[in-house]
Amino acid sequence: MARRRRVKHDARELHVLHQPSFDLSLYDQPISYEELKALLYALNHNRYFLSLRTNGVKLSEKDVLLVGDVLKVNRTLQELSLAHAGVTKEGVAVMATSIRANRYSALNSVNLSGNLLEDRGAVELAAALGSLPQGLVELNLAETGLGKVNPVPDSMYPISSFRMILSAQY
């Protein structure tokens, strides 16, 4: 009986939050692959959390594949912030494919700052973000190696009612 009351209390407290976000950067200790897999699997079926933030939490290639799986099916996630998470151009290619595959995506804000995406990754991401049904409101690609080899591609220039953060610092 005490367990049931605790679950009711936790559910009630969950609805008190003003901005429902799934923030992995709040964890005190590193998250194992199995723990992250379970958390992200829950996001596949999520109808409550609106954002996923892993700011500063380093993700492996396998972890980024899991994020890609979430992006492929999730219909409520509006913000994806993987700042300084170790995402590479290969990882962003996986995420881009997943974004293109989800025609019901609610994603409208992406922060991949501090990851080594380079031009190739940014171009693939831009093509995928262009397919979002509700469009994109904010994109942060600061400190991603963008423009190192080639100038910033035309497809990455901002459009009206769009906030874009780029950085020329390498």
C-alpha cells in the first residue's frame, strides 16, 4: 500500500514541473549504456517530455544510434540539445536519417554546439531539418568545425522567424 502512495505522489509531482525536459546533464555520475538505453527507449513511447538535453555528457557512437532511434519515432520531442556530447559527422548523419524518417516529428530546436560535425555533417543535418513538418525555430551549431574546409553552405543560412547560432571559432 505504501508503494502505491509513493507512485501516486511521484506522478503528481511530475505534472507540477513547468517545462517537462529529460535532462541527462543533471545526473551526478556517468550513465552506463544499458541505463541510457532504457531511458531512451522510454522516450520512444513518450507523450510527456518535450526536450532531451545531454549537455556536457559524452555520448558514444552506440549512444548516438539510440538517440537516432528516438528521433525516428518520437512525436512530442521539441528540443534536442546534445551540446559538447562528442557527436561526430557520422553520428549526425544517423540522426539526420532518423529525422527524415519521422514525418510526425515535433522537433523545432536543435543544439549541437561543441561537437565536431564539419561541413559534411552540417549539410546532411540541414537537408533533414528542412523536412521537419513544423519547421525549425532554433539551430545552434557553434564550435562545430563548420566552414573549416568550405564556406558555410547556402542551405545553412537562416530564414525568417528562425534563430541560428554559428561560430567561426575553431
